[in-house]
Amino acid sequence: MVPRVSDDDGVATQSGGWILSKIKLYRLVLLLSIISNLVVGVIIFVSPHSFTSFAGQPEAFPKTWPRHWGAQLWAINFLYLPGYRDPVRHRWPNWMGIIIRLAFAVFFFSQGDGFIPMGIWDGISGLLLLFTYLPVVRGADTPRSVVS
């Protein structure tokens, strides 16, 4: 068994950066989630009808509501940036992002009809983030001294 030691930042590493590879994977999944949400936010803001049509929903009226939701999608995703930058030190935005995605998945599934694709997206996104973030947290919580 290869011992794990901490680097200068106190993050546990293991022969070549075990924890660093876990952080990179988590950051990639989070970045893809953020980018896709920003793209959807722009689509909703610029053309609310195209999104509601794609989701099989009636045309949104007034268009202010979906545009507001598109803008809020941007605002929410910008709040995840500190957690993206340093997922070990900034755990709160990461945990909240996971919980929010899973909670919205449940909400969207409960609404049925045109909300199911949104529930699937948030559910898959939340689970992928959860399964890639847990190893980061567990690795970071390894004591700073050599562990075998």
C-alpha cells in the first residue's frame, strides 16, 4: 500500500497526486454542468418559446417569467465558481449545488409532462457531481501526516 502524505496546502496526495486527479475529474463534471446551464440560460432568456416548445410545454406568458428564470440560472451558476476554483476549501457551494440539483430533479419529476427532461438533467447532473465530489472530500479529510 502506498502511503498518502499531504502537499503544501494540506491536501492528501498519493504517489503522483491521487487526490489531485479526483479534484480534476470533479472540476470537469462541474464545469460541464455550469457551461450547459449557462447555455440553457441564454436560450431561455433570448427565446423563451423555443425552450418551452422543446420541453413540450405551452408557450410561456408573459415572457418575463422564463426570461427571469434564465437570468437566475446564470446567477446561481456563478455562485458555484468559488467551489469550482477550490473544491476542498469551498465546500459549501459544492454541497449546495448538489443538493439544489437533486431537489429540483424531485420537483420537476413531481410536475410531470414537459418537466421530466429537466428532472432527468438535474438528477443526472446532481448524481454525477455527488459521485465525483465524495472522493474529493474523503481524500481531503485524510490526516496531514503519513497514512498507510
